[in-house]
Amino acid sequence: MKFECFATTIMGLEDVAARECREILGVEARPDVGKIFFEADEDDIIRLNLTSRTIHRIFVLLSRSRAEVLDDVYRAARSVDYTGFIGADQAFAVKGERHSKNKPFTSMDMAAAVGRAVIESFRERTGVRLRVNLDNPDVQLYCLIRDSELLIGLDTTGKSLHRRYYRVYHHRAALQPSIAASMLMLSGWRREEALLDPMCGSGTIPIEAALMALKVPPGARRLSDLALNKLKFIDGDRVREIAEELEAEVDLGFKPRIIGSDASPKSIKGAIMNAETAGVLNAIRFMMGDVLKLGGWLDEKPSHIIMNPPYGIRMGVRKIEEFYQKVCTSIRNAAPDARLTVIVSKPVVFGRALESAGYIIESRRQIMYGKLNAFIIMATPR
């Protein structure tokens, strides 16, 4: 059976998530604001949860309509037949997100209206009153309104897929793994090419690169956390079978050329801990090294440099433009042919640093990183 589905992702990276979805499932995926739409069957939903690197949550779309007032939300939710998705003995909860401030109701109002509608719809069809459990539901429903478009979905993921299984050391400026994976995909890096992150922090970019190179399915490594384990229309045996198939494809024999370096001993120690937990420590060479002295210790010329440099004072860098210029110049001198992919919050400042070091900016892409406007810049040597 095919389901209409949608999946959430980082705003500004919807096309990357859509491309990944097409590559994994072989289906057409349509980018939207902060999400993608696609059709999927049960196996597809399982596979995407287990393998996606750029998607956060995957939902079965139950209703898509227009809503201006709370009654519109209630009617849309009331018209859905939930009996194929929620068992009579299961408890449910509803999460609401209102991205339209001009609406005369809150996210909590919307969630309450949908919850009431679910109970009444289910009772009308079965005679059973569903239980609500806000803390530990068996089934989580999700309602989202943006402008006047209302989506109601069934969460098949639970805890967001960007919360990887390997994060045991947390750096205060750690990059979100789904963004790191997206940067790797955008960069054009291939697993046989040499890659360097010269300011690796807790190791997110090198680790995500190693997971890609070794074909490790990140969701399969946190299988028990996934919401699909409790869904009545998902066969638990199929979840385990597909997970086993994916694990059989892991290529631990491949030896990628991935280097992660940082000037901080604490960060390198933490990155090694994370890589070891990820099961990819043997695929990454971690090195202590100052990016401003890159030419003095770098012993392999990378074809790609992908990094998340400090954004400013929060990381103890006060003269940020001067620092960026030194970083770009050091990289250009040590790895003159490398293609750069960088995420920054000050694209104009970093752009000037790139140009002064002899780079041509190929693209600049704005994304929403939490509440921060960030920019992914790709540049090549002039």
C-alpha cells in the first residue's frame, strides 16, 4: 500500500533532502518549505528512517487542507479515519506547530483540537475511546500550519534522525549532523577522495563522511528509538529484516582518506570518543594541528576541505575578519587545489576573506540553523 508522506528537514536544504529521498527510494520527492513530499510504501518508510542522513522526521500524511480558524482544524482532523494507524489499546498524543502568527489560535490550541477530533473520530468508528498520554505515547500525531496550509501527519520516526547515536562528547558549537551530511553531499566529495576538516571540533563532519564512505545506515544504529516500532501498520519483522539487509551492505573494508584536525586537545579527544562510538574510528585520521599553521603539518593534499569555522566572540575569536583571512590564506597555501565548502554566519565577511586568498565563490546558500541564519559557501581556487 502506498502512502502520501512528508518529511521535515532544515530550511534551505529541502532540495538536498529531496535528492537523497529519490536516491534511497527511487521515487519523486517534491521540496517544500522545511519539508519534502513523496509517496512511499511500508518498506520505503522503514528504509528511509534507517538510512537518511539529511531528513529529521518522516510522517504519513493524514490530511492536507486550508485552515483559517480552529474549527477548520477540528473539521480536517475529524474527517480522518485513524483506525488503520492507531490500535484501540494504544495511547496517543498530538504535537502542534503554528508558523502563522496571524492565526487566532496557538500551537497548543491546535493540538488540543486535533486530539479531540481524533478521539471522536475513532470512537464513532469503533466505540472505543482512545487514551491520551502526553509523556510516552504509543502513537504521536503532528499538526503543522504555515500560512493557511494545514498538515496532519503520523510520526513514524520519534526522536529526530539528526540526533545521531554516536554523540557522547558534546562540543558547545557542534554542527548538526544533518547539516554536515548535506554539506558533504553539496560539496561533490566522493568516498575515494581525500577530505579534510581543519577545525573539526567534536568530529561531526569527518564522522558523517566516514559513515557515508562505509555505507553505515545511521538510523539502523538506533533502531529501538524509532517510533515505527510501535505502529500497527508497520511489520516489526520487516523492520528487522531491512535493518539486517542494510547492515550487510556496510563496507568496513574500505579505507577512506578522511582527516579531522583541531588546535584543541580536548576537542580531538572528544572527536575520537564520538568516532569510536560511531564505529568509524579506523576510517578517520585525527590530528592535533592549528589551521593557521596548516602547511607545517598537513602531509596529504585534500581535494575537498569542509569546515564549520568559529562564528565569533562566543568561540573566543574577537577579530573575526582578520581570523577568516588568515584561515583562508593558510588553507590556500597548504592545499592550493582543494575545493572549499564552509558554513558561516557572516557570508560577506568570509566571502571577502576567500576572495583575498584567491578563491572564486561558486555558490552561497542560506539555511535556518535553529534560529540562526547561516550560509553554506562553496568556493574553488582561482
